[in-house]
Amino acid sequence: MRKTSEKSENLKHENLENELVILPLDETDDLSSFNCESEELNDFLKTNAWVDQNNLVNRTRICFCNGSLVGFYSLAADTIETKSVIDGIESYQYRKYPAIKIARLVP
């Protein structure tokens, strides 16, 4: 496992006793210790997350607390299709709005 201080998006909060570190998924990461209640999510992280990231399907970040892998999330590009503009931008000429989807979120 690489050092959690490398390229981290450290989140330190005065009310938290532990240090939360969020890192971009890297092919060298050892994900074998991760285990949540969902086998589907365990399988996604260990088998598909890196492949999907390399195929530009999503971007995955892994979360560490005191050096232990405790969660992850994946973001994917998406669109929101509109049939008629209700509360949108009336001058927007496209039927789809760009969006970012939280594809996976595991605390």
C-alpha cells in the first residue's frame, strides 16, 4: 500500500479524532483488505474500478482512516434529459444537461 500522505486530499476536522485521507485509485493499491456489507460493491472496487477508470468510465477515490482503507466513491459523467423546461434555463438549446453522477459511494 502506498503512503497515504502521497497526493492526498487530507481532511482534518477539529471534531474528528482520526485523520481521513482520500486518494485517487492507483493500480498499485492493495484493495484486498476492503470489505463492506455489499459483495457487489466489494467486487466492483477489487475487480472493476481500476479497469473502468482506465477506460474513462469513472474516477474512483479511496478513503483511509488512520491508514486503513475504510471506503471509496466513484464519479461518472452523465446527463439529465429534459422533456420540457420547467425550472431550467429557457435559453438553453439542448435537451440534455451535463451532470456528474455518484456511481458508487461506500462509507
